[in-house]
Amino acid sequence: MERCKRMKKVASPHLSDSIVRPVILGQFGPPTLACIRSWGMQGFPVGMVCIASKKEPAPASKYLTDFVTLPSEKLYTPDGIKLINDFLIKFCATGITCVAENVACWINDNRGTLPHEVAVWLPPNRTIKDLTSKLNQIEFARKVGFNVLPTYLIEKNLEAVRHIPMDHFPLCLRPTDPTTIKPVFKVRLIYSQTELKQFIDLIKELDQPIIAQPFMNLPNLIVHGARAICGDNISLQAFLAERKFEGLALTVWPTDLDRELKDKCIAFANYFNITGSYHFDLMKGKDTDSVYFLEMNGRLGGTTAKAFALGYDEPLLVLQSYGVLPASPETSNQKPASSNKQLSTFDYRPKNKIVSSKQALLKYFYYTVRGRLTPLDYPSEASLVRIAKTVYGFLSYRDDVFTLRDIKGSMALYFGNLRSKIPARIPST
């Protein structure tokens, strides 16, 4: 530990009196790579505990100082915690955070076994578990004033099914809590009462009801932000997902966030006592200004890398949220105030461009040609139109991973994803 004390006295390019040595825990993917790049660009040594199976790629980036692989089978085990603890000591880490909620709870549960001088940049388990329930979210979203679609709670006895009007089909089904249902699913479209009954019959375990809402063929509005441990909400920014693939944002570009909607997001985050980054998943009406609440995630997520590629630095907000860096509330369109002139250069105003994933666009193109798209792939267009727009997007949209500033990280993620999808060779006999 004496070595760590000496290292922390070395000046950082951005901090004159101390050095930040953050560690990200998770699989090597766009969100974790965004963290590595964000913190590394600030001049901080960055470490990673990479959750991976044998086939998955090792992390790499010009901004990654060191890493250790946590085998998937050691996740949630004492051996896994020991591996993390040993790496934090070796790396002289000042703090650790992660992406997945279950992993966050595991880290919090084992906080006492980790080095006391290493901060845990995560919300408390009570917050994580309260927010995991989509039913809790829907109930409070109504209280805050969000528009919420008609909602039905489907249980094994199917009591609610007969109360669903026929004109509310197709229904979009989501688990109240993914940990309370087997087999697990994220989203499912159901077109009739008969199909709904057949689907429920296939559910083996259902400890909490399934949420059913009328399916709306609309673009998504994603609101990113963060909440500091002092209670201030910082840097709220809206992004519009005008194209979706498999229910997820395929394209993202920045848009204005009106004051009323911002206030609702802040009230929601305050009620659940979120700390760190968060993002709201909403739906935006086509012909009106109506916005419908879907869910809120109190973590880094699928659009973190896309927002980062546009200049919205969500990983840096994590450090600001936990007091590692200074921040000012309500800074979505302003530079945060700071007594340190170098730190005051943070600017979260995103570039007015469209960002996507080249890999996702290629898959979308393939699914279009093969006729495999579903109503979850928004918008509904003729195949030739979709093909033309996909080709245009592939040539002109900014990619969420590729950047000339970090070719090493870009190639590691691209080729690692490709390698993980290639079937393992069968050994010859």
C-alpha cells in the first residue's frame, strides 16, 4: 500500500493535488469501452475487471492501463471477490463501478472485503432493488405526471386477461422484475387473448406479474443524466432514437429537453434516491408533443457509447456524481463551474450528428434482406427504403465504437465480437 501512496502523489494532467485511478467492472463492450476512453482522456490510469468466458475477447485500448479477467463461472463467488480485491490492491485503485445491477448488488454486499481506501461508486442495494421493479416505476411515474400507457398486470391465473379491450392488442409484455420469472424475456409482442394465454402457459415461474401495455409504434426519447450523492441532478440531455432494431435504439441524435419533462425526470430520480448515471426510456408521439414513460435505468447502458460518441460524457458524470470531480447542477447546456481552471473545460453539449453502430446496421441490413424484421423494428417501411437508408447510414452515420483516437480499442471490440460468434472448432479424432 506504500507504493500506492507514492503513486497518488504524482500529479495528473487535470488534477494538481491527487490522481484518480478508476476501475470499471463488466464485460468488454461499448459501455465499458466508453468508460475506459472517457477516464483515460482525462489523464487517469484506468483499470478493468473484465467478466468474460473463454471465447470472449480480452479488453484493449490505448487508454487502458491494466486489466484482469474474471471468469464468468467465478462471478458471485468468494473467489471472484478475492480476484477483484487483489486487482484493486495491485492497481492502487481509488474507486470501482460497474454496469449490471446484479453485479452492483454483489459488490455492495461484499464491500467489507474490499480495500477500505477504494471507493465504491454505486447506488445502495435498496435503491437498485426498488428501481428494478417496473411496477414501482410505473406507479411513481404516474404520480410525477408522466403519461403512462394503460397497464395490465398478468398473473398465472390470467384474471386480468378478460379485462383487456380487444383494441389494446397487440400488447407489449415486459417482466415486472426479470429475476422473478423463468424463462426470462425482455419484451414480447402478443396479438390476441388466445396467444397471451398460450404464452403464459409456457412460463414456468412467475413470482411477480408481467406488465402488459398496448404496443405503440413510435420512436424512443432517451434522457440521460446523473444524480450526485449530495442530491443534485446534473447534465440532463435528451436523445431521439428515430430508428430501432430488435426494440433497441439503432440511431441516436441529440434533441431538446423541455423544462417540464426535465422536472419530471429529476423528481423521479430524487424519489428513488439514485446516485450516479441514469437514463430514461420514453416514447415520443408523432403528431403531438406527448411523451410516454417506459422505464428508467439507474446505470450505464446501451446508449452510453452512442451518447459518448456525440460528446456527452456519461462516464465522467459518474465521477462527478460521487464527488471525485466537481460538478454543477442543471448543466445540460452549460460548462460546470469549478475553481480549477483546467477542470472547468468539461462540456457536455453533444454534437448535432447521428450516431449508430456499424455492426448493428450490418445485422439490420441482413435481417431486412432476409425478411426477418418485426414490428419492434421501427419505423415500418418498404424493404427497399430500409435498405437504402441503411446503406446511407452505414456510409454517413458516426459509429459508437470506431474512432481514430483509439484504433486499438475499436479493433479489439470489433474482432472480439466477431470471434465470439464463430463456432469453436471440433477437435479431430
